[in-house]
Amino acid sequence: MRYAILLHYPERPSEDLGEALDEGQAAFQAYARDLDDAGVLVSGEVWQPSSASTTLTAADGTLRVQDGPFADTHEQLGGQFVIDVPDLDAALAWAERAPSVTWGHVEVRPSATYVESGAWVPST
């Protein structure tokens, strides 16, 4: 079963983090290596700050494009790891090891379907 480990944490400019930035990057690199060594890592992404995002909506029938995030929030969705493990307990065990669990929220969400070789595949 595929699960996304979604990493939410307070948004701060990287220059405000100092040595914590280097320590965080090293911790995430070790975490990614552990996931990969265990054979459960499907993909991993670290995203640019939410200020670099662009949000689109056409909920009222008119397309609107807005610079920046949709929600005004103090936390950002900073990245994700997609893992393939037998069950939720295994996904939670990996999620609790995510470095950002000590300074933000880690959300675990099961995949319903995913695209492989251009076709939708139900997650099992």
C-alpha cells in the first residue's frame, strides 16, 4: 500500500535557520537513505517556500491565477515522501522517524490510485 508522508512545518526564511538548516538537511538525507535502504521509498520531494507557489481556481467558472499559497497559514507543506509498505502501522512507524515531527506536523495519507507507465493503478 502506498502512503504519502506529508511534512508540515513553520515557514521561515532559510537565512533565519542558520546551523539548524544544515542539521535539518543532514537529518532528512539520513531519513531518505533509511527509507531507500529498507526498500520502501517510492519518491521524495522537498518543495520551495509557499511564496514560490501559484494557485489556480475556476470554482465559479472563471479561471483565476494567484501568486502564492491559497491559505494564509503559519505552516507550510514543505515536502513529502511516498512509501510503499504493507499497512498503516508500517507507514506510521516510518512517519514517526521523520525529522520534522519534532518541529511540525507529519501527516500520513494513503494513496487511492497512482500513475505508473502512464496508466492509473489502484493502490492496494
